[in-house]
Amino acid sequence: MTGHDTNTEMSQRYGVDRDAVKPRRGRGRRGEQLQVPEAEFRSYYGRPIIKAPVWKNPDVPLYLFLGGLAATSSGLGALGGATGRPTLRRTGRPAAAGGAVGGTVFLIHDLHRPSRFHHMLRVNKPTSPLSVGTWILSPFATFAAATAAAELAEPLVGRRSSGLARLLRRAGDASGAASAVIGPALGTYTAVLFSNTAVPTWHESHRILPVVFAGSAAAAGGGMGLVGASVRDNEPAARLGVAGAVVELVAGEYMERSLGLLGDVYHKGRAGTLMKLSKACLAAGAVGTVLGRKKRWSAALSGVALMAGSALTRFGVFDAGIASANDPAHIVVPQRERLRQRQATNETTQAPPDRAFA
């Protein structure tokens, strides 16, 4: 078999680009030339190099969205109770409980068996984002559910006993404040969980992804407040929703640009479509909130747009991660770049001193 036939077989079997094979001058002991094939960034027979997460769609994206919605809604509910905005309070508290319970249902469904969620509660491992997240979600859901129950029961009990109604109000305020304190952790810990995986797009954005998720949670909670609260009471929700949309748009754009090659999954395929729709909804919701907050129908439509944008971001980030895990280039190319940088650094530090300045 000739050398030409050997190169052809390598190209067909192992995904090596024969035309890209060029002699590379190595830095051996005697400076000899090394004939090393420069392979393309493809894995064996084009298969993924790492295993994609087994998390299901739409269970996990919905869990992300509902968790963020619950996290910021609890804060708005507590703020509404403290500042005398009853419609904001009555919107935020049930939304926090509904988001926490709904997110837990989707999480358990993704785990296939409820016993797995129970088993995670038996272990407290501070170095595991999943374990920490379980211990964030559980007390938050408990406090949020207690707050919503007190909010719904107070009018019924007040007809018979005003003293018991006041007791329920105080208990609801206390549990609502507790859930509001835990809320920021619930809204961002999932970004830490994603960044702790081997998925390239998620792992390399570990510094900015929590900011994106925080903005998404704020946009969702603010949108819910705009939908449920009256025009007189919706100012805090409007400010939170607009701020969340701006943070999500700016941080998301920075994330996509800073990832370089790894950010291409946010511009193509299903993830690219979802992210484009998300940006459009967030921009429309923010503009509508600023211009039409004092009109009930405009505020409600803007709130729906903000929540839709937040949900689309969660689905887009999830799909982008799955696409990144299935793309061998996202593994090989960054590794080669880091190797080249390391070799360049070693050559610089090991270079002999200039004799003219010795």
C-alpha cells in the first residue's frame, strides 16, 4: 500500500483532512522535522466526545423558569405587604408558591421517581451544587406555601375571628420574609449547577451565566406582578421587570460574544431561534412597561411579554448546552488553543537569554 493510499484511508476512517496535513517543525532534542497529521476537530466516526446531560426537555427548562419566577415573586409579595400594596401582595405570594410547587413537580418528573428527590434530602454536601440546590428549594417551597396558605385563608377566617386573622397575617408576613431572603439563591443556583457540568458552553460561561439567570428571574417576577397587580400597586413590579430585561439582554449578549466559537450554538438551530424570540419579547416587554405601565391592558401585555422572554431564555440556554455537548469541535478546538498557549508560554520562559545582554 502506497503512502497516498494510506492517507486516503485515514481520511475516510478517522475524519482526517488529508489536504490539511502539513509538516510541522518540532522542538525535539536535535530540532528534527516531525511529520504530524493536523487532524480536523472531529471525533471517532463523528460521535460526541462527551455524553450530553440526561435531563429532559421541557421538564428542566420549565423548572428553571418557574424557579426564577417564584424567587422574585416572593420578594414582590413581601414588598407589597410591607408597603401597603395589597394587589401586589396577593399576586406575588401565590405566584411564589405556585412556581415553587410547579417547579418541584417538573424536577421530580425529570428524576423519574419521587424517592430520588427524597434521597437527595438525606445528604447535605456543600461542594455539590445539586445538593445545595435541593436544600435551597425545599425550605423556600415550604415558606412560600405557608405564606400563600395564610394569604388565602385570612379573608375566610376574618369573617369569624379578627384575632385569628391578625395572627395569620403576621405568620404570613414572617414566612413571606423568609422565602424572600432565600429567593435570590433559588433564582441563580441553577446557573451554578449548569456551569459545574462538562458541557463546554455552560462551563465556560460560569462567570456570566448566573447574571443572565438573575436577570431572567427578575423579568419573570416583574412580568407576573404587572399581570396581577393594579395600576396603583404595580410600580415595583414594573421597575423589577424592566431592570431584569435590561440585565438579561446585556449579560446574554456579552456571554454570547465572550464565548467565541462556543457561542455559535446561540445563533443557529433551535437554540438560536429561541434566543432571538427571547430578545424580541424582552425588548417589547420593557418598552411596553415604560410607556404603558399606567394602563391596565398595556401593563398586562407587557408582563406577559416579559415572562415569555424569560421562559424562552431558559429553553434557549438549555438547548444550546445540549447542542454544545454533541459538537466535537466545542471540545477539541478549545483544548488545542489552551495547549498552544501553554506551549507558547513554556517556550517564552525556557528561551535562552540574549548573549548581547548576558
